[in-house]
Amino acid sequence: MRHLISLLILTGAFAHSGTALAEETTLPRTNAEQLQSACTKAGGKFSQDAKGIECGTNCQGGPGTDCTVYCPTDQKCTAQVIGARRPRSAAEALTKPERHQR
């Protein structure tokens, strides 16, 4: 019984820790050309349809879904990034931040 309780506690801890790893933030409106340019520079995958534009990267120079920016048509963009970062642009949201030197 003790092993079952320990397993449930660990499972709950891992489930909650995953949600703390991603942060969602709002960015200013971005047009398709601007997002495509930022996406290309970040090594991501750009897509566009009637509902909006989107780019996803692995935050390290390749395509993926760890860092994403989605801009619905005629609305502000939403970025999802790893950690507690607060990017101010699509380019910042799609790349891994540089480490500050101490």
C-alpha cells in the first residue's frame, strides 16, 4: 500500500511540474511577412491559413513545438515558451535566450 501511495504522489508531482515549464504570453500584432522572417531566422516551421499565421521551433534553431507563436487574423499574437520567460517579440519567443554573463 505504501508503494502505491508513493507512486501516486510522484505521478502527481510530475504532472504538475510539466505545466510549470511552459509559459504563455501575449505579443503585439505581427503580419505574415514579419513572422515568416522571424521564423526563418529561428529555424522554425511557418504556416498560414485563413484563421491566422503560426511558427513553431524547438527553441534551439530547428522546427518543433517547444516555442510557438500564433497570430489569429487581425488580433494580437500568443506565444508559448519554455520557462518563465517574457519575450517582447516573435523573434525572442522563437529562440532560446542568451545566457547573461556574470
